[in-house]
Amino acid sequence: MGNTYIVNIAIKGIIPSEAWWYIACEKCKRTATQDGSFHKCIKCGATQPETRYQLTVHGVDPSDLKKDYPITADFTFFGSVAKELIGVPALTLVASVQGRRDFMLTEIARLYGRQLIVKVNASRRSLQMSRISY
């Protein structure tokens, strides 16, 4: 069991080393890997892929947004939640950069400074990981 928290954050930055999209299983939303000329889910075996957001950001207390070195926490927004933040379907943006994962688009960069109220669950297992992301 874990704990649930409601937190107010401001987006301090997008983590450039993290891909902002992935190929997912349409059924269970897990990663789908390329298997020959098609994609296959590593969890359920389905072969219907979809392009989904996986947007990881540095969040800070809104009062710390302008500080040079604030304490940050990483937050990952998937699928429809990230689409709501960005305002454009993932497939549209991925097509515009020809599938590059390392290219930061204006639509994503303009999230800087945006304030959000997020609900996070922190399990004991997740808090023991070397990199914690909510």
C-alpha cells in the first residue's frame, strides 16, 4: 500500500534525456516492441500499436519556479493526460519530427512555468527505487 497526495507544482523543465513518446500496446498501454514488420506487446502479446505520450517533467513548488537551483521532483504524464497538457495528439507531433525522440517541440517547451494540481500515489516500492518519478 502507498500514500496518496495532492500537490501543487509548477513545471520547471522537461527532462531532455527522456523520450516524450513511445509505441504502446493499444490494449494494455505497455511498451510494444518491433517484431519484424509489426509491433508486439511485451505483456499481453497484442499486435495493435499506438503512439502515446510519456512526458517526464521537473516539478517544483510554484514559489520556487524562479530560483536557480530549486528542489525538484519528477512527474511523468502519460497518454490522454499529457495530450490535455500539450493540446495536440501524440501521433501528430511525432509525425512532425519524423519520429525523433530527442527533438523538443514548441508545443512541449511552452509547458514551462505552467502550474498544475496533481494527485500522486507513492508506494513503498516506488520510494525504494534509485530514480523516483511520480
